[in-house]
Amino acid sequence: MTTVTTYKPIVGPAAWRGDEIATSDRWIYRLSDEQRTELEQVGTRFVHDDPDLRFVHPDEYPLPITGEAIRAWEDSMDNDHGFVLVRGLRSELYSDALSAAIFFILGLHIGRPMQQNSLGDAFDHIIAITDLSADDPKALGSRTTDRLNFHSDTSDVVALMCLRGAKAGGKSILISGATIYNELLRRRPDLVPLLFEPWYWDWQKQDHDAPAKFYVSPMASLVDGVFSIYAGARMIRSAQDYPEVPRLTAAQIELLDEMDEIFLTPGLALEMDFRPGDIQWLLNYTALHSRTSYTDYRQPELKRHLLRLWLERGGRPLVANFGKHVAKGRGDQIEEAVPPEQARFHLSQIAHPRYDWGVMA
């Protein structure tokens, strides 16, 4: 492996601008009737079997018709824009368990599902369960209706499935990591080397039951010509709440401020509606994501509700300890510390949100 020694603009399809690709639908994949039928049938069997999600294998739920599509989605993540939006499922007609089953099976065929929190959950539910602000340290942003800052997640692939949309707002927003890098290189080349140095990230505010307050990772990796990003100023700034974390230098603060300005540059980001049944597959190292604020329905059964999977795939050249490398995979022994009454290792349990997690008492 060779790591970065010089800084040059990144070229290729991963260095996209939102105002350019918004005019195309190349990043949207529409399922055929045959693919949808297969997924509904296999998902129904998965619901009936209700296997232990820690140990189920994709070979147990083959997808011979949809397999070619899955390979195309992976190619879009690895060699094109870094993401794809899949449409054609009819989640408005399914039970939430069937939607979750289809989503999880597709995830199994793309990567290894990772644990979403210290309770070992294979899914997370993005649903507002609090009136607290996303800036309140007692709340997770995913449990609020606020706009979220641009950030990276824990995994190689982060996937979202829409069960129900918002009354208004709640659009998904993506911004290319390569384009962020190129903009920084154009505006402030003196700050670019800082991207590749270690940064301290707040872990406790991402998971209130995290075993440590923080972890350490660079914001960028460039190995064998492959650029990857792991960024988001909010968790870096909030890690400063811990006295054992080194203080940010003046140059580091300048970099965070400059990146915040880049995020707001007109035309760089791409907004997309989330319709019921939509699935967004995103290679976490190619783009940052966020969402707009939204107005929710008052009725609990109508609230905006997304499912989230984190997938581990491997194969991408990265510098050591890149991203949230402290996260555990499916089947790791985190479950030994989970109280039995809180363990949810089967679809019948985890297809429904936890209302006792995501807001600190």
C-alpha cells in the first residue's frame, strides 16, 4: 500500500456535484415486477422463519432474479457516484416486519450487518421520539425532527429504507467527499494535510451506552489512489467536552469552519425525496449525508420512519484505524453484556422501534 504524499484534485464519477447529477436518474434503480415478486416471497419466508439475525447467512435466502441488480448497486457504490436509490417496493402494503425482512436480506447479499448500538441491534429506527433539539446532548439526532449536520456513519455501507415519509420535509441530502476535498484544495491547500491526521470523535453522543467517551480517526484516507472520507464537525467539536481530549489547534478549527462553509456551497449537495419503499445504498467513504428538518404527523402510526442498516464489506484500501473502527460486527460477543430483557436478536423483535433507547434520562 502507498499512502498520500502529494495533494492533487480527484477526478472521476465519485467527484460529482448535486446540481449536475440531479438532472439525471442514473443513480435511481427501479425494480422490475419479477424482482419485486421474488423479494416479497423470500421476505415472507424470512418473517415466518424469524431466524437469529446474528448468524443467518445469505445462502439460506437466495435471490437468483434480483442478484444481478444487487451487483449493479455494488458497482454504483464502488465505481460510480458511490450511492444508488432503489425504488419499486410497496412498503405501504407490507407489514413493517416484511419491509424489514426484505431490507435485511438485501443487506446480507451486499455485506455483513453490523451492530447499531451497545445493545447489539442489527437495525436502527430513524423516528422522532422526542421534542428535544438535535443539539441537546441528551438526544440522538436520529430521534429528532431537526435538520442534521453532514456526517459519516460507522460502516462501509450505510443503508436507509423508508417505511413512511414525513408530512413535510425530511429529504435526504448527500455531498461528495471527493468534491469536498477538491474544494478545500482549491480554497485552502494549506489545510488539506490536516485531513489525514488523527482527530478525536465523540462516541458517547453517538451512543449513550458507548463503552468509551471517544475514539480517534483521520478524516481522509488516500491509499493506492483510492480516496475515502470520514467527516462531520459536530462530533469532533463535542469531543472537546472531555478534558482528556487534546484541545483543537487554531488550524484545526480553521479547517472545521472552512468545511462547514463548503457544505453550504450552492450546487454541491444533492437532495432526494424518500418515498415509502425507497432504499438508499451509500458507500460511507464516498459521501457525507444529512437530512432536512421535517414536520411529522401527530399520529404515531403515520410518523416518518426509516430503517437503517450498517454493512461491513471490506476490500477497500484504507489507512489503519479509519472511521469508527471500534464498532462491532454481527455475531460479535457484545450480546454477553446485554440484559436478556433488552436483547432483540430476531426480526419479530427488532422490526419495531425501541422507545427506551435514544434519549438519555
